Amino acid sequence: MKRILYRLLAAFFTLALGIIVTHVVRSHRFFIGPSVRSTGSGFSCLLLQPQTITPKNVQVVDDKIDSLEAGYIDGDKLSYKGYDVERSTDARGHQSAATIKKNGRTIARLRNGGLGKDSTRFGLFSLLGGESKQLVILQYTGGAHCCWTYRIYDFQPSLRVIFDDENYGLDYLGYELQPEDIDGDGRYELTQAVMTFDYFHMSHASSVFPTAVFSYDKKSRAYVPVNKRFSAYVLDDVAKDLKSLELVGRDVDANHELYLSAVLKVLLKKIYAGDETDGWRFFDSEYRLTDKAEIKSDIKKALRHDPVYQSIYNR
């Protein structure tokens, strides 16, 4: 009798736990990414039709809301400049897609939504200044620690892609795209995390994510990498990083992973800001673990395969 009672109690608690877990998963469909600074830029989202937005899947990064979040529409369709954008799912409701049409003819179909309907989202934003708006399509593939893809279209003089992070590969860029008018010219720069050094000789929690900066180029009429131009932005808080390095560097053997992470954070900020020479000078003078040659070789190998790094140094 007691055994039956214990089994009933265990079944009850298992059911209760399952309900709780299901509720949490449904309420938090997107993974939390690395720390991203608050832009403080007052990014203004211009929707096709003014409305009050209540986001269903707010992407939280260190308790800060994704700057684009408020502009994604809740519905499945929008129309602008003669183009129709529609969200759909497969028969099982697992994969979602965004389709762009004009006069009933399909112009583009994006199929990267990997976790159902809400993993594909879109909205209209004024990124380039003036009254014209751009279409931003966000899709989440369903992978951990990565896997947000963004494609941005402009409508002038005709529909064209002005930003596509898949050009840099899902392995090299990730997490939320952040708009900020860094130089104050009325157009928004875009920043995203470089994923090249995720799990680089360390856990994900200790991994380092340098910043990639993109700016709209009038000549090519597209967003291009511009880290060197915004080197001060990429180097933000490097003095704070050096102080953190000093603390963990007091016992490098006991703090092996933290020490490597702290060194890498400073080194990569310098490299991705466009001053590779100073970065390696810093590494050569600072790094004190016995695997120095191996780590340096592996960093250079990872950089050689990184399209963002290659764009910075024209390689």
C-alpha cells in the first residue's frame, strides 16, 4: 500500500514539474545572449500603422530590451510600397518562413524560423533617416548560444537587400542586432556579436564576443563592416577590462579559464578595433600560462577563418 502511495505521489510531482517547465519554455522561447551595452540612443521605430505593441517574446539581454523589439508587428502580414510580407508555418507548425511578394509574385522566401511561428518576425523601421522605412526580418533557427539571422531590405528605388548577416555565416555572427547612430549623422549603425571565439579553450560562460560594427555605405547602397572607423566604440570599457585582468592575474594557475578570458577580451577588442599590432604586443607581454604558443597559434587560426576579421584587414 505504501509503495502504491509513493508511486502516486511521485507521479503527481512529475506531472506538476512538467507543467511548470512547459510554461517556462513557452514564455521564454529565445535564448539569452551575451552582455550588450544599452545604446541610450532613443531608437525610434516607425511602424506602417501606428499601434500599441505588446511583444510576446521579448528578448532579454542583461535585463535590457532588444532595441528592435517594439517595432516587430504582432500580425502575420504587412504591406508597404506595393510589397506584401507574410509569415507562415509548415503543416506541423515547426518551421516558419517570411515571404515577400509583389503583385502576387514571390520575390523572396526566408525559411530560417526553427521554433514555430514566433521564431519569424518582421517590422518596418527608419534606419537610414528621412521618411522612408526599411523592412527588418528576424528569424531564430533554434540553436543554442547563437542563431539569430537578420535580413534588411530597402525599398528605394526598388526592393534590395542592404544587410544580411548570413553573408558572414551563422558561425561568425550571432545574437541580437543592435541599431545605434554612433556618429550622429541621422543613420543607424548596426552592431552584432562576433561568435568566432565562443567555446575557445573555455566554457560558453567565459567566452569572449567582440563587436562587429556595420554602417550604411551610399556607394554600395548596403551596410558594410566599419570596425576601424569606430575603433573607440569597439574599445569601449577596455580600461575596465584591464582592471579585471589585473585581479584574476594575481593567481593565473588558480584562475586559468578566467585569466585566459580576461586576456582574450582585451586582445580581441584591440584586434577588432583595427590595431592588431598593439593587440599582439599586449598578448606577448601579458600572457603568462605555459600554453602561450598553442593559444597564440589557435587564435591566429580562428582569425584566418573569420570573415569579419578579414574585412577589417582586407584579407
